[in-house]
Amino acid sequence: MAKITDLASAVRDNLNPGDSVAFEGFTHLIPHAAAHEAIRQGTGDLTLIRMTPDVIYDQMIGLGLARRLVFSYAGNPGVGLLRRLRDAVENGWPNRPEIVEHSHAAMANAYEAGAANLPFAVLRGYLGAGLAEVNPDIRSVVCPYSGEKLATVPAIRPDVTFIHAQKADRTGNVLIEGIIGIQKEAVLAAKRAVVTVEEIVEEFDCHPNACILPHWTITAVAEVPGGAHPSYAQGYYGRDNASYLEWDRIATDRETFRDWMRTHVLEATPDVFATRVAALRSAA
């Protein structure tokens, strides 16, 4: 059975310096609260894995917690650059992480291979593309049945995956509704999985085809209302577009960035997320 606990304990017990870690959520249900707790605990030397690195990885990179980045597309969704990522790569501030770039299709297939306990993923992709010239992990095999040349990438097997979801029940089963991205596969591929949820309920009242991760696939569950902000949680609150726009201004300047992180992350608690989404909940 998954352990129901507080967020600080869930992060402390499952994320270690030097780990490979995925904070997954594709536009929807991005685990911001979990990432902020990892930042507060100062857990560094991390390999950060994510299909679409956005604000939470910009924050972690800007505080020097990333040693390596495995990703496909890095940007502030709907806005543009990740300022802290660019500063780190171009100027080495506060450090220069190693870059491993893939396509979305390759990342999704690599998670699926990890979830299936396979050593690598095979896909039709990368033919004629330039990423293989800068990423030696992109290789190829010849199909033994058709003779077709296919691309391969190593399976993704994080030490720990963090996701956010709508609900968990008292035994630790997790309900995800709406756009689920690659969350399910990222959990199944990981050695440990931590889930923050909007609420913990006695039992689910949902469609039988809803995505439920059974409790034996989850290590720990923490109730953090609003824990996906500024991304959205279907049925609970919408996306806070203004926060994404504001982040571009905050992240542009190093001192402004550090001041904002000190006030809104390092000196904050998970409780602030419920406050941040109060107006969005009312609108929803």
C-alpha cells in the first residue's frame, strides 16, 4: 500500500542527491508543489527528466540543482524562452548542466520502454533529423523481419517520479482525469513514485475507464490542494496564464529571480498553493 504522508516527508524519504528524477505533467497537472519542496530541501546533483521542461525546471536549474537534463522541448509554454536554462547553458550560471535532447515521440517511447522493463525503445523517427548528431544516445537497429532501419533510444527509468493528480483514496490508489500525458508510464518506469493530489477521499466516484494508478505502483501520496499551480487541474481550477507571463520577467534577471525564489519558494510552505488557486477555483 502507498504511504499517505505530508509532502516534506514524501520528498525527503524518496529523493536523494544524485538521483534521476522526473516531475511529469503535460501542460496539465504539473507537480509544482513537489518541485518546490525539493528546492526547499536543497536536493541537488540531479538528472532532471521531463518531456517539456518549463517553469519548475527553470527554477531548479537556476538554483544549481541540475547536473544533467534529459528532455524534449524546453520553454515557457505560450511565452518563449526559459531564461534560467539559457543562462546556465550559455554562461554556466550557476552551473552548466549536461544536455540530452530528444523529440517528444522518443521521450514517450522511452518512458513506455522503462515501464515495460525493456532496455530501449524502437520508433520510426529521427530519419533525416539532426538530433542524432548531438545526442549519441540516438542509435538505430535493422528490423529482423522487414529490414527497415529504425531509431532507438535508451529506456527511461527514473530513480523517482513525481506527478500531481486529482484524487487518491485511503489505500493510495490514484485517480487522474483529463490530459494525462506520460504520467502513467513515468510512474510505472520509476523505482519510486510520489503523487501529490488535490484531495484524499474514501472511495472514487468516477467513470470505469478513468486512469487509476493502483496503490502498489505508488510509494507515497501527499494531499496538496492547488499543487499544480500555475498549471491546471481539470475539475478543480484553470491554468494561471498570468503567472507564466510574469515568470518571463522574473527569470530574466538573476537577482530578481533569486529574490522571488527566496520569498515564494524557499521561505514558503505547501499551504500557499491552496491560496494561489482560490480565485481560479471560484472561476471553475
